[in-house]
Amino acid sequence: MPFGGAALDLVGVPLPEETSTAAKQSDAILLGAIGGYKWDKNEKHLRPEMGLLNIRRDLNVFANLRPATVLPQLVDASTLKKEVAQGVDMMIVRELTGGIYFGEPRGITINENGEEVGFNTEIYAAHEIDRIARVAFETARKRRGKLCSVDKANVLDASILWRKRVTALASEYPDVELSHMYVDNAAMQLVRDPKQFDTIVTNNIFGDILSDEASMITGSIGMLPSASLGESGPGLFEPIHGSAPDIAGQDKANPLATILSAAMLLKYGLGEEKAAKMIEDAVVDALNKGFRTGDIYSPGNKLVGCKEMGEEVLKSVDSKVPV
Ligand SMILES: NC(=O)c1ccc[n+]([C@@H]2O[C@H](COP(=O)([O-])OP(=O)(O)OC[C@H]3O[C@@H](n4cnc5c(N)ncnc54)[C@H](O)[C@@H]3O)[C@@H](O)[C@H]2O)c1
Ligand SMILES: CC(C)[C@H](C(=O)O)[C@@H](O)C(=O)O
Ligand SMILES: [Mg+2]
């Protein structure tokens, strides 16, 4: 279904009614990254990004799971020293349908001095914090049992409430070790010692920023998939990166984040864990054979384009499908 810039070009809006309806009627949605220079000067409601925010909000997919794992094959591609990067395996649970992205009031207006002012509102209701915290506690419970809640409770009121609600829920999850960290420290700790993190839970905007940062530990933003889930209805699955307009059309983009998002779709969206594993294994196969797009290339490997990387993964998937 057309979406983002493609939909703007086709029908003049980033999220056409038909796309929205089809998405709601689907079992799961795989979403291609949106955006690009062509639409950057559009009015806000006619920007591809608004389509993305609206589809997330319409589907109520408040829980965005962003795994960041350093694959052994890609340790050399990490921006961090080998010993720091090796073995990193974390899950960032980002709140996706609230906070400053959606808070009211917002806008650009003229203040009493006749000067233009732009403003947004960081706002969280208790139930929004509770539901994302529960997803995070459950996630941590299935992983290594450590949850770090990241906020800015030393300054922001919304973060003070965030910390209070997360702390209150901890008694329901005695098997999970909860800690709290301010976001500025978290940004630093991520590159100092990323292995200290198992599961991170944080708000919309901090999760956006920290997940891009975490991606570089894994080698590239072209490696990070995501799953956005609600309490019911279809999940939305997309890479965490954008449309990479600086390399668009050059057959250079790493397709693995999108391919791994399809694996997350199978696992979290359809409960097809075996099929998901097949895709994840196929990605590992392609990496084991030395295929690398430019963003994860290190000497001694085979530099390939987006298309060839995709074909290699496909070949491996085909070889695994029982006849
Ligand atoms: N979920 C989404 O659809 C999504 C996410 C982020 C940004 N965007 C949009 O994408 C557009 C570009 O934004 P940006 O440049 O800030 O972020 P971006 O993620 O598109 O690109 C940032 C940098 O990472 C590189 N990169 C991204 N994906 C890559 C891949 N798969 N393989 C190799 N390199 C990759 C790009 O070349 C670029 O240098 C904007 O319009 C933005 O709003 C969309
Ligand atoms: C394109 C933008 C609206 C989006 C976000 O900020 O959520 C993106 O950066 C992401 O991480 O999915
Ligand atoms: Mg982002």
C-alpha cells in the first residue's frame, strides 16, 4: 500500500485512507522506511513523517521493541573497541505513541514580545507509563532479568511521574532487577560499557535517540529492526533507520534491518518463531560467507550492494525451506 512520500506523490497525503484501512485489517504490517529531501519543505501535515506518526497512533502500537545485538561476525564493524562491543545484546523498549511527539499544546505562535516561539509538550498519563513498563518488565523477565528505566527525572515532571510509576510496578516483578538512569548518563554509558544493559525502557524521544546511538555499537543503523506492538490488533514492523536519502538509488543501503524486521514480524506479529529463526539464520549465513554492504564492511570481506545482499539472504532462506 502507498505510504509516506510515495503516497504524497500518488494521492497527496502521506497516509491514505485505503492504506490505513488495509493496515488495520492486516495480521501484521511491514513498513518501508519513509522520508526524503523531496518532501522536507512540505507543510507539516504533508510530510512523510506525519504518516508514520499517524499510523503508529492509529494502530495504538505503543510498545516499540528495538533489539541491538552485536553479531560475532560484525564485531569489527562496531565503532567501539572489540572487547567493549563483543557480546552486546540489549533490548530498547521505547514508548511510541505518547510523550513530546504527540503532546498538546504544541505549535508555533507569536509571543507577547511579537517574537515567534515554537513549543511542544512532554506529557505522559499514568496508564501510558504503566502499560509500557509492563511490556518492559515482561521483556526483561524473558531475557537476563535486568531492566534499566531511562528518564530525566532530575528536571522533567513527566519523568518524575515516569520513575514513580515504574518503581511502583517493580514489586509485581520481583524476579526483575530494576535500575534507573538519567538519559544523559545513559547516552554516555552506552558507549562506555554497553554490556551493562539488558533491557532499557524509556520514553518516545529518548528511545528514538538512544536506539540510533545503540545501532552504531552493532556496526550500523542498517542492522537494527523493530517491532511496534499494541494491546490488540496488528503489529507494525520497520527498520529503525530512515530512507537514507544520501545514498538512495545507489544500491548501497544495507537491507538487513528491513529483512530482520520481517523476521520480527513473523515472531511477534504472527507467532511463527520457526520461520523467524530461518530468516535470522539466513542473515547470519550471508554474513558468515563474508558478504557486507558498505556500512558494515571491514577488510577481508566481500563488498556487495543492497540487491546482492538481499539475494544472498534469499538463497539461504530457500535452501532451508523443506521441499
Ligand atoms: N522509520 C522511518 O521510516 C524513518 C526513520 C528515521 C528517519 N526517517 C526519515 O528518513 C529521512 C532521512 O533521515 P536521516 O538522514 O536523519 O536518517 P536515516 O536513518 O535515513 O540516515 C542516517 C544515516 O544512516 C545511513 N543509513 C540509514 N539506513 C541505512 C542503511 N539501511 N544502510 C546503510 N546506511 C544507512 C544513511 O545513509 C545516513 O547517512 C528523513 O526524512 C527522516 O524523517 C524515517
Ligand atoms: C521518522 C521519525 C518520525 C521516526 C521517529 O522519530 O520515531 C524515526 O526517527 C524512528 O526512529 O522511527
Ligand atoms: Mg529515529
